[in-house]
Amino acid sequence: MFISQVIDVTIKKIKAQTANVLTMGNLALGGFSILMTMHGQHHLGLLLIFVAALADRFDGMVARKMNIESELGKQLDSMCDIISFGVAPALLLYTGILSEFGFPGWFFTVFYIGCGAFRLARFNISENNGYFHGLPITAAGCLLTLSYLAIPYLPMPLFMVIIISLSLLMVSPFKLKKV
């Protein structure tokens, strides 16, 4: 009977951490994206951001489905999201084109990351009412990452407009229904 209890407790502990393991996968993918971008592997960095978005999507689904949502999980998810959808896409676009603008490129790269952090902090202290306030950082990060693919086709100043727009949309007060 003792072994049965140990196994039950162990299974419960593993189940409770399933969503957090996916969340840490999101963080790892974002971290590897940053490293790939720093080593000039921009397309691999881009791909890793999109795979991180899948992990981010599934961690919440798993937590809700298995009824293992927790305050720790919510905070951990935000910490990972700032890396995968704040720093990684901003660095990708900075190295791809924004570095050409000098100080304004630096400023708006950091501004984007700051707006993402603010948006996540605001989300963490708000109650869950079925709506997002402002553009979720995952969506902003994926759009910023997608814009990297348009570098050869769009005029350079448009990328400044894109990063400023996404930054402001994240901190704006509009409501967006959760899907």
C-alpha cells in the first residue's frame, strides 16, 4: 500500500508541473532564438520564435484542461513570454534592419521590450474577464517576427513604424476577446 501512495503522489506532482514544463520549453526556445540571432542564424532564430508560440499556446491549454492553473504558472508564463516574444523578436528585427537607424533603432528596440514587459505586468495583476487589454505580447512578437521576412521588400523606415505601432498596441487600453 505504501508504494501505491508514493506512486500516486509522484503522478500528481508530475501532472501539476506539466504546463510549467511546456512554459519552460517556451523560454528555452526563446533563449535559443536569441543565441541563433546573435550568431547570424536569423532564419533559425525566426523559426524558434514561432515554435515558442506553439509551446505558449499549449501550456495554457494544458493547464486549463488538466485543471492545474496556478499563480506560479501565470507568473512563469509572463517571464518566459518577455524573452520569447519581447527580447527575441526585437533582437531579430534590430539585427536585421533597425541597427541601420543608429540611436532611434536602439531606442525603439528597447521601447518595444519595455512595452511588452508593461503589458505582461498589467495582465498579471488584472482579473480574468475573458478579454485582453491591449495586443497580447505573443501576437505582437509573432507579427514583429513576420515583418523580418519583409525586409527585402519594404522600405526601411516602415520597420520603425511597425515596431512603434506594435509597442503602442500592447499598452493601449482597447479590449480584445480571448480565443
